Amino acid sequence: MARTALALLLALAVLAPIWGENRALVVVVEHYENVKDIASISLDIGHAVEILKLMGFKESQIKILRNSPKKSQIKSAFRSWLINGSSPGDTVAFYFSGHGDRIIDRNGDESDGCDEFLVPADFRYYSGGYADRSTSFIDDELHELIQELAGRKVLILVDSCHSGTITKGMRDLSYATPKFIMTKDQQRCTRAFKAIEIVEDVKGVEYLELSASQPDEVSWSLGGKGGVFTYYFLEGLRGSADLNGDGKITAREIAEYVAKKSQQLASSTSSIEPQHPHVEGSLASRDLLSIASARPSTEHNTPQVINKLDRIVQQSNFRVEINAQSQYRVGEYIYFNISSPKTGYYITMLSVEPTGKVILLFPNQWNRMPIRMSSSSITLPSDAVKPFKYKAKLPAGKSYIYVFLTPKPLNYQDKYIGGILEAIFKTFQGEDAKNFVRMLEKDLRAIGIEGPRGENDYGAGKITIEVVE
């Protein structure tokens, strides 16, 4: 898949930012001019946006084309938003929900003699039932656009049929009827079906293609829920698709989860059939929850953040002891033993990474409620909490671990305080990191004001660990 004169170069340097920005384009065709509309497809918009946000995209980085987007509008938005709005090193995503079909291949690049295409709102037929190529968004055209995304990570998420029909199944609460609009081109595509080919031979692009079903299957849309693929993609990404319990969710796990849920639907009604998402690409085994993580800030905030956290530790009423190895190799599991002279206090645990990123270790997505010190010591991670493994990973360097014990829980996992979700951890970078530490300081001061003697009734501790390759 695919993502000079000196005066001109200087002009470009002034106009272009040092970094581009992660970008996502959501295209949902709610109304067609010449093809039957798809039931409840409008619900895919909100679901797709939520999926992208869980992956790490900010809402300001997501552009939506809805209602009746024409082919020219889709291509124009792809170029202006995804290509021109990003730079090498960024992550871009293209999500499409609508009909899909096949058309006779003209340039001989398809082994089965047919191109796959996405169906824009202005798609039309020629007389005789053949597809009008000029209104079909053919995979070759998408491939050409992706070639201009060299150096990016490119995510292609498609909730449509590639089975040779311009269809998604239509279902309400009582029945389901797939609607096929067969083109004459499709009737001539007699060889084995295959998924939409849009990413072959694009150099310099890491990519993931995740589509709703296998080439010979129907994709369904459910009344009140929207596309089966998108609906269960979101449900799985919220945690249900972590099938091996490692705190990460890959595209392959999403595909397996969606297949399982669609099989359950098919078993409960004879009106629909199971669908099995198609996955391919170099990013297929990457954690989707961190695939669009923000770049390290160009402003190096690490000293500021650490200095403020150190002051907060020094102002604590009692000290917390943290024990761990001083050094870990990449891939080793990390455990922390926390000891406190007081019990019954709630744990908030942070890590400041070599890049300046602040990670909220506890509470987290799996342990949403703050952990309470029921005894004088506790080991984390452990069976005392919902189990997971915390593994040393790149970048190498020193990380600073902070633990705060408070008489009241500081539930930052559920409280909106900025940041993004990476795997099961809420993370903060740049200004978000500084703002988070300011909020922590403010909350701890409030605890002191409420204390019986106006003292800082919280405990704190710090330890340094180093990750080496």
C-alpha cells in the first residue's frame, strides 16, 4: 500500500510546518443518486470517529465526508487532507462505508481480470447495465493516491462488499434482506474473487488494510446499529477484542472478534450470513490502540515535568518506597513493589519516559478503579489487580516512576484530562503532559487543604529505571 531553486525551497520552508500531522478521512455515503441506500449507514460516522480516536487520532485531525459525497469530492479530500496535510513519519487513515463492486480491468494488472471499486454517491450505469468507469472509484486510482504517501503509516478501513455486488445487507430488528445490484461487468468477472487490491508494490509505505468481509461474502448493515464490521470493530477496540489478554489489540484480533460476533448474529437469525474481515499489510500485527500515537513533542518538556513532580514528592506528608530492578532489557517484564507506612490509601502511578511522555500506569483501561493499599506493601502488576504484563520497550533510556497515595481516589482514567489512549494506558505528551502534572499538583493541594491539620495528607515516592537494548 502506499502512504529547485533556493528561493522556492525557502518559500516552502516558511509555508510548511516542521512536522505534518496525523490525518484521517471518514467517507460515508448516506444517499446514492442511482443506487439503493444502505440501512442505518449514518451510524457508521460516529462509530468510525470513535475508532479513530481510540487509535490515537485527535478529533481535529479527522475530516468527515457524509450525505452524498461524489467521486471528485472524495479524491479532492484525499489529496488536500491526507496527502498535503501530512508528512513522512505521520499516520494517515482512510475509512469508507458504502457500496463496493467490480469492473472489467483495462490495464491488465488484475489476475482475475477485474478491478475492484468503491461506489461514490454519483455512480451511474451505462445503458445495458455496465458500470460507468468515470463515476467508479477504482482501486487503481486509490493506489495512485497512496503512492504519494511514501514515508507514512497508511490505514485503509473499508466497510463495504468486495464480493462483486454493489451491496451491504439490509437488516432491521425483524428481518434481513441483502440487496444486490449486479453490473454486467461483474457477470463477466468469472475467476476467483479477491479483496480490493490497492496497496501492492507501493514502496516506502507501512500499511494496514482491514475490510469488512472476504471477497466472496456479503457485508451487512443492521437497523439501529449500522455496519456489522464497524459496529463490532468499535466494540472490540474498546477492549473485547484483546483475545490473548496482553493489553494490545491488533487488526487480526479485530478480524477474529468481528467474525465471531457476526457468526453469533447469523446463528440467531436465518436472514443474514457470517462475514470474516480481510486483513493484510505490514501493520497487521501492530497494536491498533497506539498505531497513531502522537509524535514526541518538538519542545523538550522532560526537565520541567520531572522538576514539578519532584517538588510534589518532596512536599508529601509521608514517603512511599518503590522497589524494582535498576535496569531492564527490551522485552523483559517489569514489576514494582510498593511499600507504605499507611494503609487504606489509593494508588496513582506514573511513568515519565525518555521522550518526555507521561504514562498513567494506574489506574488504567483494565483497572479503571484506583487500587487501594489494603496492606503495607503491594506488587504491581500482580494478581491483586486485573492481570496484565508491563514490558520494557523502546525507546531505550531512563524512565522515572512516581507513586502517589491519597486518602481519596484520583480517578484520572475516567476523568477527561486530555491525552490519548495507548494500549491500556492514558498518555500525555507536550502541553498535555504539563497540564496533567499541574492538575495533579492542584488536586494534591486540595487534599492538604481538606486535611485535619491543613497538611499534605498524601504519600509519594520516586524510582529511576533504565531500559537498554
